[in-house]
Amino acid sequence: MTARDLQKVDGQWGRAKGFDTFCPVGSRVVHGADWRTLEIIGRLNGVERQRARATDMAFSIPMLVSFISRVMTHRGLAT
């Protein structure tokens, strides 16, 4: 699901695709990790398609968490 009106206004998809009930996400949260050392790997059917460091992202993880915290509700995470 995508809120196209928000996608057009924001210029990116985070808020437009992230409202409650729009997108299921996993319940795993890693505590104590340093976001500056994280590596993001995208796989499709087990085949690696993308690999990059979190520090190479256009927006830092702390900035993204701050933004998301302002526009989305917190429903809790399973542990």
C-alpha cells in the first residue's frame, strides 16, 4: 500500500509506505548495535543484489528514526 499523495509531497517513500497496516515488518530488533558499523544486504531469492554500509545511506539512521518517530505510531515489537 502506498499513500501516493504523501509520496509526491515528501519526495521519498518512507512515510507513504509506512502507515499502520500498510507494511508488515519483522519483529527482530538488535539492541546495542552501532549503526555506523552496520551493513545492509539485499537479497532476492537468496541471491545478493545489493550491499552497502549504513554510513553510505542518504539519511543517517538516527535521522530516519527521528523522522519516523514523528509520523508513525508505536505498536510495540515482539521479542
